Amino acid sequence: MAAMTKEWLGGTTIFAEMSALAVRTGAINLGQGFPDTDGPEEVREAAVRALREGKGNQYPPGPGVPELRTAIAEHQLKRYGLAHDPDTEVLVTAGATEAIAAALLALVGTGDEVIALEPYYDSYAACIGMAGGTRVPVTLHPRDGAYHLDLDELRDAVTDRTRLILLNTPHNPTGTVLTREELAAVAELAVERDLLVVTDEVYEHLVFEGEHVPIASFPGMRERTLTISSAGKTFSFTGWKVGWVTGAPELVTAVRSAKQFLTYVASGPFQYAIAEALRLPESYFEGLRADLRAKRDLLSAGLAAAGFEVYRPAGTYFVTTDIRPLGESDGFAFCRALPERCGVVAVPNAVFYDHQKQGAPFVRFAFCKREDVLREATFRLRSL
């Protein structure tokens, strides 16, 4: 584990490598998860208005501007029935990535074990390593066209050294959305073993099958859960880097203590704009889901026609595929050659695994792109 963490901390991420390859070759970049169109015009105008009115041009308050903290608390109450005091139980961060880093730095000490669902977002490993913790992967297994959590494996992974469970649902990169029953089992385990839970819910509004249920809403979880989300994926403003943490006051205070030595504050004018974005009518969120569901189906069908085995995601905006039907087995080699072979960039899933052999034949594609771009990508992939 230590060697891998040092390698990640000392080098570039797979996203940087593949995005650079896309630029060099002129390939369609379906590797990194960012939209190729901006979000709602009224939200952009809210940011411009904040700039012109001098809101956030200087350092905003450390916890975040009051308008956004209030909007986040309203969102959690309206959507999930979770009541939060915006002054003591909400913290604004420089995106969800900083929230994850600050939470782990605040709550994990040397030798503490952190359980993470594998494959996992690459910053999880780096942040656990920076905190001095030991990550313990619990692998999601592909079966019947989707990925599944083995609750027995999760329970067996808990030891006397386990400090917290780092949960991600909807899950990147597999697109798995944990069910209410699965979350109830995780909650029961956390209460039984007195564990903290840090939950990454940035794709909460991108669920196509099933429902998103915050684990903080289960009995005994409110006081032991830090919930993380962000504006980037929901509103297609990934460059604004506006994220947030909600939870019990003592947990949020701990995260703020670490966060103040990372960025201190960020994204001042954009915070005011996201406060307005969170109050958009339900039709916006429904339209976003419908648009991305159609794009998921378009790309999934195109990948299947090109010869990939496709694991159709229930959420997020990523599709995982198996390259073995194409006669390939090394995802790294496949992805590095793909731009030259057919002008498309993808990401090898092995980078999201501790045991890279388990992820070796799997490759991830992003579908948060314009429909014409996805159609062109699937046309090119058919040449495989």
C-alpha cells in the first residue's frame, strides 16, 4: 500500500495522462469526467452578478458564505429530511476532493484502518495515505451486467483498528447505486462497531435506476456520518470547485480545523451562484437525469455494438466495460493505444484498484458529453 501511495503522490494522475494524450492526438476525450457544455445560464449570470456586486471578491467566511450554507441545509432537509444548522453543521469546501482530504486528515490517525469500496476514486488512496491511515479495500464484483457489494466481505474487513468506512454512492467508477437494504446493513455495522462513516455523494442527482438515500438518514447514523457533495456534477460547473460537508457539529468542526490549512477559503463569487442553483425548480433536476440517462443508453449501446461487454450504470456518468471480448486483457495498454487506433480516450479501471489484476480488463468511458460527440465516438469505436 505504501509504495503505491508514494507513486501516486509523486506522479501525475491517470486523468492528467489520458487528457494530455487526448490533446496530443486530437482524440475524443471520454476519459475524464467533465461535461463539454456549461450549466444553466441563470446560474452563470448569478456568478457574474456576484462579481459585479463585489460579493466574494475578497476572502469569504471560512465556513462558506451564509447564503450557500443556508441553501445546503435547505437542500438536505427538503430532499432527505436531514435537518442541519447552517452555522455549525455545514462547511463549504474547494470541491468534494478537498472535503474528502480534510475529512480524512481530521479523523484518521497513524495506523487507523479505512475501508473503501474498490474500485475507488483515486484521491481516496492518496488522502488516506497522507493521513497516515491504512486503506482496506472491499471489492465490488461484476455480475449480471452490474457491480455488487458483498456485505459479508464488508463485515469481515472490520477489525479493532478500523476507524471509518469511506462510502461512495452513486459509485464512481462502476455506477452502482447502493440500495436502501444495503445501506441499512452498512449502517447497522457502523453502529455495532462504533465506526465513523464518510460518504461521498457527489452524484446524488444522477441516479437513473433506484433511488439515492443518504446513509446519514438511518438510525444511529446522524451523529457518526459526514456527508460530502458538490455542485460540479449536478450543475456542470466542475471548474468552480464548490463542495460541502454536512454532519454533527463536532465532526464538521474537526474537518474545518484541517480544511483551514488546505485552501482556507475558495470560490467566493461562485458560492453565491450555487446558493441560487440549489434552489432551481425540480424540473431542472429531472431534465438533467433524463438527458444523462439518454446519453448513457446511447454510449452503452454503441460500446456493446463495438464488441465490449458493458456494465450498465444505475447512476453517475460513467460506463465500465470489459475489453476481453475484443481479445484484450490489459486496460492500461488498451487505453494508451486507443487514441491512435480509433481517436477515443478512455481510462483503465485498474488504477482504481489496490489489486490491479482484478481491474486489469476493465475500462471506463464518460458519457457527460454532447450527443453528437458520443455518436462520433461510438462510430470510431466500431473500427475496433
